[in-house]
Amino acid sequence: MKDRTRFKRYTGGDPLAPPVDLAEALDAIGQDVMAGYSPERAMQEFLRRGGRDQRGLDDLARRVAERRRELLSKHNLDGTMQEVRELLDRAVLEERKQLARDAMMDDGDRALREMQLENLPPSPAAAVSELADYDWQSRQAREDFERIKDLLGRELLDQRFAGMKNALENATDADREAIQQMLGDLNELLEKRSRGEDTPEDFAEFMAEHGEFFPENPQSLDELLDTMAQRAAAAQRMLNSMTPEQRQELMELSAQAFGSPQLMESLARLDGNLQALRPGEDWGGSEQLDGGEGLGLGDGTGVFQDLADLDRLSEQLSQSYGGARMDDVDLDALARQLGTEAAVDARTLQELEKALRDGGTLRRGPDGQLRLTPKAMRQLGKALLRDVARRMSGRQGQRDLDKAGAAGERSGATREWQFGDTEPWDLPRTILNGVRRRAVDGTLDGGGPLLSIDDVEVQETEARTQAAVALLVDTSFSMAMDGRWVPMKRTALALHTLIRSRFRGDHLQLIGFGRHAEVMDIEQLTALDAMWDKGTNLHHALLLANRHFRKHPNAQPVLLIVTDGEPTSHLEASGEVYFSYPPHPLTIAYAVRELDNAARLGAQTTFFRLGEDPGLARFIEQMAQRVDGRMVSPELDDLGAAVVGSYLGSRDAGRGGGLGAGPRSPYRDWFGGRGFWVGE
């Protein structure tokens, strides 16, 4: 059986590189979304910034700009002229030496020749033109002068066909004739394309005869056109960048290329065909090259191609145009200009964007805009919940898990511990898990922890109680103005994730209140833009919360209120919003009345006061005392831990007689820890 195995160069980047870190990307995107960015913009911002161990688009764009500045400051366009000048000076010197040595030469003829050499014009182009018909006496001088013509021909071809300068060194007349034949056939093929008369067979026939001149091995005439037009446009931009004197000299010298004007005629015809077929190329640009390293025509064209590459890469990396995608970035061009490491960085960003778009993290809504998917919201919520757990675990007295029946009667089953569990540990299974882990790790004799959090199992219990939780979050303009917008959203998402993952029987309602109040789902709240309308309508929010409690008469009401201001608006009987600052007594009365209604429904109430306003502190403390509730004044970074802890404490307080009965929660001590002020 014939072996069909095929091998090719690996182009997938670093095979040992770690997979893209979606968790880090999702956390950063979620933060920006909560700050008011659209998911599309938030993703673009992350791709620009990069991650902890991943360079972003901004870094790649900076390196592209540095590479561009380096090219402009390193080179100049006098390379060909310098080389012509050196060959000309050497030819004249060798000719003078030969005239001085030749004793057989007529003195008059010698004097005439020496005078002609002495009075050559300073311009290399004019000098070469004047010496075109000179009868050289020195063989070395004649060869050097012929090399000028050969150099010009090779340079002119190298402008259009990369590598020609070296490939045609020491070219024979037959080689030059082959070049002329190729140029003639190529122009005919391009002119047939202009008339719409070319066929694939025409291209195949052309490549069969002249394919040696095209090492890129184009597979179609369009591919050949793209390659040649890009280089020809770069050659034109190089010509545009020369001074008028440089251009004039080049034009005069070009007539001497290969000792025949036929080459220039063919190349001019080729340039005209390429411009007609690819008018979208940049044929009119120019750059100022002020460096000390002179460039020949071919090398200069290559530099201008590099500059064009860098300009395209700069646009691609900016991702600032409509419909921009990371797949637009030309990895091959990036590798050519900045090296393979940069291309690997860009490929990783491409894979990251693809994973975010296609991996269930972002989806396009009915309005065509990208949104975080429920899966992404869960992942982000879990990350926030882990952060809450770390903050809570750092404070003494914040947990008390050694009491049986935390969530009901034991069922006899066990399971792995999860954040928020209040069930007792199953010590035999926990210790056995630790022994097994250390046996696998080879640390039974020491060297590792006796237990880790992954070893812990808890006893399953049958839930006996439910809670109806209303989280009221202030969405007034002061929350956004004072930097409390994102912590508020993080808090809501952490609590939502905890209840949906651990206490599924509880009923959570999120209520945002600014000038008016509104029930929101978690996706709506996390994507909510900052509201700049004045007003803090606690009255309306409490009306919605009490309606939620009445819908669940068999559940323990838990009322959690996050605010940074006193009530300044309320609902009139007509449904209109009334606003007044300072707060109108009627607004305060309406808010107090609904708070009393919540207390009559049995709600356990906690106020979370943000800000340092003493008047606000006194007002909220009085409101909390009125309904036997609590006031907590957390730092912004600890708001999520405070709200989650209060919720868990409210559940814990109900053990033994249903939620709401029994002693104050052990979380009370935790709330008195560093960074918090508690009023009861």
C-alpha cells in the first residue's frame, strides 16, 4: 500500500505555549461591561491591553511604529548614485593610469583624452552620458564602466522583481534577451487582462515559459498582479521621495541601463499596466529617509514595501475600522517585520477572540450587539464569589461550620464543600481524602499540607427553609460619580451567583433605584450604563420589594439595601415621580412607611451605607433601628463580602425555628471587623 503520509512546516505558533486564559479575559471584560462599556468594546479593550502574560495589540502597534521610525532614520536614497559614483571614479582613475603608461600613444590624443576626463561634469548621470561613446584604453576601466550600465539594469529590474539584482549579476546577452522577452510577454498578458480577454491557459503558458523569474510561484494572474503591483507601487513611492535633482539624475542614468533604452520602455509600459489594473495601491505616497545608510533602487523599493507592510499592520492592529477582527492581522507580514514571537502573540490574540466569540462567552443579541451569555455571567459570578470568599476568610469569626443542621436535617449523603456551605464537615471522609491526595502526591511522609480545601466533604442536609431576598441597589448619579458603580454591580452578581448555585430554593429579586425604581435581571443590571438623573427613590424600591415578599408568603423576607444617599424622590398616587433636594418630609415619610410594611412582613433588613456623610449615617442608623435592622458601612472593595455575609447570616439566624427566629447571626462579629462600622 502506498504511503500517503505528508509533512509540511508547522505554522501554529508555539506548541508548548499555555492555552488562552479565558478566565482572565472574562474577568477583565466583565469589569469593563459593568463600568458601562459594551461587550464588544470591552473585548477590544482587553485585546489592546493584553493579559498578565500576554502582550496586547497596543504593544504590537508600538513595536510596529518603532520599526517604522527605525527604517526612516537608518536609510537614505543615495545608494545607487553612490555605487555609480564609485564605479565611475574607479574607471576614470584606471583610464588615467593606462594613459600615463601607454608610451605608444600620440601625445595629442593623450592630451585630448586627459582633458575630457578632467572636465567631466560633476553629475554622475551627465558624466556617464558623456562617456557613453568614449573609447576606453584600459580594459579594467571599460569593465567598470560597463558594470555601471549592468548595475542600472539590474537595479531597475530589482525594483519590480525582488532578487533580480543578484540573480542577474554577470548576466550574458542571452540572459538580457530572456528578460526582454519575459517583459514583452508579461505586458501582453496584462493588456489582455485589461481588455478582459485573458484566460487561465494564458497564465499557465506564461508561467511555463517564464516561471523562473517568479520564485513566489503565483497560482493565478490575480496573485501575480497583487505581488507585482505592491512592489511597483513601492518603487513609485521611492521615486516620489527623491529630491528633484535625484530623480533627474536617475532618469538620465536609466537610459544607459544595459546599454539600451529598450529596458526602460518595457518597464514604463509595465508600470502603466500595473497602475491601470491595481489603482487601489498607493502610487502617490512618499517618505523622507534621512539616515546614513544609502539604498540602491532594489533595496530601497524593499524598504518602501516594508513601510507599506508596517502601515497596513498599524491599521490592522488598531482594529478601529468597521467590522474589524483579529483575523485581519497579517501574521506573515508581522513575522517578517517583528519576528516570529510577535506573530505568535498576535495568533494567541486571534485564538482568544475566536474563543470569546464562538465559545459561549459572547453572543449577538436581536439588536446585533454582542452580549455576555448566561454561561459567561456564571463564570464571572463564580470569580467574584471566590473573591468574596477570600475576603471573608481573612476575618476572624466570619464562619461557624461546626453546628449540625445548618440548612436542615442530615440526609446521610456527603458531597464536596462549596463556598457558602453551612453544613457540618464529614470528618472521616475529609481525612481519608487528604490521605489519598498525599499518597498520590508522594507527601505522606511530610512536605505538604495535611488537608487542603479540595479534601473537605460536608454532610448533605435537606433544606427546610426558603428566603425571599430583595437586593435594592442605588443607581443614582452619585453612585457613578463617586466610583461606586462597578462595586455595586459586582456585589449584585456575586449574590446572584451564590443564590443560583447554592441556594436554589431562595427567591432573589434585584431592584435598581434612581429617580424611579425598576426590577432588573442580572444581565440588565450588569450592562446598565451610568444614570445621571437626579433622585434616590427608596420609596418606589421598597414598594417593589414588598410586592416580591408578598409573592412568596412562605419564605423568610431578607431586605438588603445598598445606597449612598438619603431618599430624594417618591412616587405620587398618580404614578408621577416627585423630586426634592434637600429631601422633602413627605418623601421621607413615604420611605419610612414602606420600610415599616417590610418589617410587618417579617423582613430582616440590612442597610449598606456608602460614603462618609455624617447626616446620611445618622439617617440610615435611625431607619435600621426602627425595624430592628443593621447598618453596615463597608469599604468599596468589601461591599460584596458584606452583602453576601449578611445574606448568609440571615439564613443562619433562622436555625431551630425557621428563618427569622433565634439569636443574632454569628456574622455579627464579622461585621464588626476591620474596615466596617456596625449600628444595631
